[in-house]
Amino acid sequence: MGQYNKKGLYTGYDKNHKERDALDFYSTPTEEVTNILDELWLPFKNNDVILEPCAGGGHMIQGILDHLNKIPFGLQPKIIATDVQKRENITNVPIECGLQYDFLSDDYPYTENIDWIIMNPPFATIEPFTMKALTIAKKGVVMLGRLQFLEGQSRFENIFDKHPPDDIYVYVDRIACYKNGDLKQKMASAQAYAWFVFYTDAKADYQGTFVNWLRRKDKQKFDKIYKKWYN
């Protein structure tokens, strides 16, 4: 059984991506990504760079694009997407794939000039993914993870004691993901999920961690506000 070394890296992680085998690939529903970004209304700028380091088939990227398309004034940050394993890409954003794009590797190419990281990392490596993301993202990290991510002495010492999330958005009803990225295989989930939001800007003033709740019947809220403001 793996453990974390002093750098916070998971020693049980296989560089040959066995922990991300196709049978264990469950993609994030694009609408859930859009909904959380609609809720957060992050201050994206045209010259911002968004990194998705475990892009899979691009489902999270498509959710980001769907949100950006709702924003007036033509804001279109640059999106960089990578993954250790190549999968069918559902978006028009290229995904750079291969072992050289292992986010936990010391040789990962995108560690500078990254403003935002938006991701749903494998839970087995969520701790080192989060630790590295917090050191790279200049403005913030938005991450989907199991609610049990909040538990554990190691995660407290390595993450929450030093950099607790600014916001946690807990799903009232559990989300269902797509097995192997197949939109026809939406699987019921016994897992409780939440979005964890960290603001990393040095100017950001931490006011405490705020817990919020997300539920399906509120998903049209942003669209109603958008139509009221801009139509």
C-alpha cells in the first residue's frame, strides 16, 4: 500500500498510469463544471491561462467553455489541457497526452504563468495534485473531489493547516459521472462530492472557509440572472 513521502507525493503512484486505467475512468459531467463556474463567477481575464492537468476526454474543458460562452464582452482565457493517457477528445481544445504530461512529475512542462487550475484529479492522488496545484496557480484552484477529502491527518498537515479552501460547495443530491467517458453510461454514485475552491492570489484576504450547498433545482439560477442583466 502506498504512502506519501516528505514532498507529499504518493509513493504508490504508478508512472505507467495503472491508477488511471480505462475501467476506473469516470468523467465529470460538463453541466456540473458549468454550474459551479456560473455560481463562482470567477474574475477571468482575456490574458488568463487556465490549466486542466487531468483532462481525460475533455468533459471538464467543455464545461469551462460552456461557461465562458455565457460571459459577455468576449472573455476567452487560454486553456491548456494535459493527461497521462490519451482518450477520445470531445472538445476542440487540444489535449496533450503521454507520460511526459504526468502532473506529478518533476518534469511537468506547465508550472509557470498559470492563473487558474480547474480539475477533478484521481482520488488516490488528490493530495499531491492539490499541493502542486496550489504552488502553480497564481489566482486560484477549483477542484471536484469526494467530500472525504476533508478527512485525514496528512491532508490536514500538508494542505488545510497551511492553505484551507476559501469555499466548499457540497452537493445536496449526489452527482453521477460517466464511466469511461461514455455519455450513455451515466453511473449512479454512492460517493458524496463537493467543489473545493482555493484563492491563491497573494493579495487575497482569507476570511475563513465558507460551506455552501448545490442542488439541481437551482441550476437555472445563473441563466435567469444573465437574461435579466444582458437582454
